[in-house]
Amino acid sequence: MFEIDKQRFGEFIAECRKQKGITQKELAEKLFISDKAVSKWERGLSMPDITLLAPLAELLGVSVAELLECRRLQENEAIDTKQADELVKKVIVLSEEEQQALNVRKRKRIMIYLASVGISVVEIMLLLLLGYTPTDLFFYLGTAMILAVSFGIYFWIVMKEKLPTYYDENKVSIYGDGFFSMNMAGIHFNNNNWPHIIRVGRIWSVATMDILPILYLCLSLVFSKIWNMEWMAVLITPVVAGLFIPMYIVGKKFE
């Protein structure tokens, strides 16, 4: 009874946006989200986060009440107690749906991360069966694998997917959350580039865990006669660069 009709909501947003002469991309940029998200709203496939209701209403030139009602209210149309109660309950339902969606996405991320860890464990076991010693694996792969596993936990499970509005309103190049901190000079973190930065971290962590053991095997076989501890730098340097260079590129591109 108190759920918002997604189809009507999407049609109302599209109507208001067109009246304002704003494209989906322009609206998305002002809200620091992707234009695909706006497209999904207008097609009735999803709803915006509850935190976006106020800025979305302001950009479209309507009130939050009109957004939730999916129609423009007449100037002389007052909202009575019953209507106000229904609007509040719609917000509560929307908030609950949003939290459920977040929980589902988080469970999927945990499964992907654990699957990647499982693959890397299998690869390490195969290396041991092929005659590589634990000492060799630790010296050549240990640092990079520890970084990938620990960063993976953070990027896939712990890291917040949205930044406080403070980051959108100010030019901030430092992100800190508990024990984790990130300082990227020349990049200003905001909710437009943040999803892309997180995506780079996630891809890097699983790629490092699952590709590095295979790469180590290939390199050690091809260069078996000259393989020594100096080769550790050959592995570590591009691995670390493979995280921060793409992160810097997307951070700057979507800033």
C-alpha cells in the first residue's frame, strides 16, 4: 500500500527532467551517479537511494512530496495528516528496500571474493605439488599476495560505496576510514569517481590473486637459468603499479 509505483515514479522523473531541458547524463553528473542509474529509474527498473531524494527533487524543480506522490501538487493542495503519514511510510519502505538491495550486493561481492581466494589457494597448492618450496613462494609471491588479499577484503567487503557529501562539496585528496587511508595527490575524491576507484581496486585484487601464481610459474620456467631473488622486483613493481596507475587514471577522468 505504501510502496512507490516504480513505473509512475520513472515517468514522472523523465517528464520533469525533459521540462527542465536536462539530459540523463547531465542529471547524473549533478547527482554524482552514472547515467545508467538515471535510465533505470526512468524505465521503472530501480529507485534512487533515499539520500538522493532531496537533491533530485531540487534539480527537477519539485518537492520531495511530489516525487513520492509521482505527480505535481496544486498550489492550493495541502497535505493532510493522513497523506503525510503515507509519505513517511513510503520513505521507510524505500529505505528498507535500499538496505535489502545493499545486503544482496554485499553478499554477492563476498562470494566473488571468496571464490577468487579459493582459486589462488588451488594455484598455490599446484605450485607446491610441482616442487616449488614454501620458502620460494613466500619470497617471490608473499608480498604481492598479502597485499592482494588484504586490499581485497577492504575493497570487496569493508569499503563504503558512497562518500559523505563533504567530499562532493570540497576538494579532498585524502580518504581515511579506520586503519585504511589513501592519499592521491592531484585527485579529488567525490561520489562521481569513487565507484570507478573502488572497481579498479576490486579488479586488481582478484586479478593479482589469481593471475600472479600462474605468471610466476611461467616466468620461472622460461627464465629458469637466471631466476633469482632480484626477479621479485620484476613481479612486485608492475603489480603495485597495476593498482595505482589505473586508479589515478579513472579518478582523474571521472573527477
